[in-house]
Amino acid sequence: MPDADLLVIGTGPAAVAAARAYRENDGAGAVVMVTDDDAAPYERPPLSKEYLRGETAEGEFPLELSAGVDLRTGRTVTGLDTASVTLDGHERLTFGSCVLATGAEPVTLPVPGADHPDVAYLRTLATARTLRERAGKAGTAVVVGSGFIGCEVAASLVSTGVSVTVVSAEEAPQQDRLGAEVAGRIAGWLRELGIELVTGAQVESIDGGRRVRIPGRTLDADLVLVAGGARPRTGPAGWLDTHDGRIVVDDHMRTGAEGILAAGDVAYALNASAGRHLAVEHWGDAESMGTVAGITAAGGDAVWDGPPGFWTVVGRHTLKYAAWGDGHDEIDVVDHGDGAFTAWYGRNGVVVGVAAHGADDDYERGGDLVRTGAPSGSHR
């Protein structure tokens, strides 16, 4: 008998959803969950928002585990084959099925000084704890990167009285993904909070963990945080079939190795509705993929077929987005007044995405249009 009928590696939304779905679909065997994090499962979105602002305390945003899950924290998987893992270089743990839900980790900015210990990167509760402690003593901060983590952190910091500058290589936040008009609105949200935006600027170096050099200017700050993207944490699973660092899985979350599944940020998953593999880094999609993986491990039949999407909160503004995420060739932005809007994205004559602020009905309807491949313009 294996040590675990189901072994789950990770404790994020994909991992917790996999364990839950396995139990709820008559998976009666032993479930073991292993993580190198020292904490029990917790939600990560609050780390850049409520927790960073000091509005919540540790332990107030848990991810609840199903009954009977053997959780082992602070353990590192150093080896993996089709029947077992090695923990901490010496302990062997056998399994019947394994779900890899190891997530992603921040990318270190490829410039001199970006690896200085005083340069902050946000991923875990431990890094968020340190960031919150330092933010409480900081008067000024530079956030490098205008993705949603960067924008959320900047908004949270400025709300606590820190003077914040955001440095971005893009001309406006998320312009490559969302288009110039929507990006311009996000830039406006940041500026209304008093955040300085320095766009179209490449960081040349970070000196001493506190001095950010860009062409023609040097920015000094008490706190520097880099939010420059993330890379999948494949670890000892790198021998599996991968694409751009992600583990290739089918729409049931199965890898090419018998008994091994992958879900969440680490997976390059086939989406049944899209008809192609997608790389996503969103909380809700990790949970959806984890659910599919757990059902599959329990012997059930489930596929991943919904359009990826996320919500982000910048100050008083909430943006909701659902899209295949691999490109568009047309955008129709509809202004609803009072700052509300909907952006409809098309590609090759079909709807491939929607972004909505203050227009929840459009967001809900848009998700269905994306999933079904409705013709461009059908939102009108």
C-alpha cells in the first residue's frame, strides 16, 4: 500500500481544491499534503491588500482543508518519480496519484542589485509579514512593475501614508494585456491616490536595496518592492513534458506520466472550450484546475473549460476580467458613465475577453460569450 493514495504538493488554491474534490468524489484513501511553506494553507490575495494595510491579522484568511488531510508543512520535495517523492533529500513517500500544485515564484529583476536582501518580493505570508513590518517604518517606496500585484501593493502602501512611485517598462499599467484605453484608466486610478507613475522606463540597477536607477533619473526610497512577474516552480518535476517552464497537462490535468497530475500556475493546461493549451496565473483558475485534478484522481470525469479570469482592486476601483489571455486584435470600450466601463476583446472575429469596472452584468455575460466563442460585436 502506498503511503498516500493521493499526494498533493503545495497548499495554494489548486492544492486545497484538489484535496477537497478528491474527498467529495468518493476518494476514500489517505490524502497527504506537503509544502515547503511553514504556514497552514491561506489565501494569498489579502497579502497585497488587507493584510499589507494592517486591516487583517495572520490566521484571519485561511484556506480550509477537508477532513482527514495529513498536512506536512516546512517540507521540501527534492525528488519525484512516478511512484514516490523524496522529502528533504532523505525521506521517501510513496503515492497512488500525485497532484503538483507548486505555484509560481517572483522573478528576480535581471539588473545589478535586484537580489539585494533589502529588495522586497511578495509571494508568501512570510514575505508579506516582512513587507508589512518594513512598510510601517517607511516614508517612501518604489514599486517596480505595474502588473496587478504591483498596482495593488502601491495602492495599499499609499493608503498607509507611504509616498509611492511606480516604475514600469510599459507606457501604462497592463497596456500589453488590456490595451491603451483601459490601461490609461488604471493609471488614472493610481494617480488619484497620489501615486507617481514613471512609465516607459527600464530599471538599470538597484543600489544598496534602496536606490533605483532608471535612464536620466535616480529614485531613492526607504522601501523597494519588485513585482516583475513570476515563473512556475517545477522543482524536481522538471523531467516531465514542459512548455516555457510549465508542466503540460490535458484538460483533465493529467501529465504524460501515469498517476501524476498538475494544476494551477505550474500547469500549461488544455482548455476544452478554447481548444488549446493556456498559461494562467489567476487564483480562480488555480482553484478550478485543482478541482478537476481532484475529481480525476478520484476516478471521476471532469474537464477544465471555463475562460480564465481574475478580479483586482486598486483603491476604490474593482476591475473584473475574463479572457483566454493569449492575444486580441480588436477592442471595443463602452463607457457607462460615472467611471464605469466595459472593454470587449475580439480575435479572428470572435469574443476572446471582457474587462469590466462597475458593470458586473457585462462581466457575467462576457464570460459566457468568451466560453462559447460568440461572434465579435454580439455584446451590442
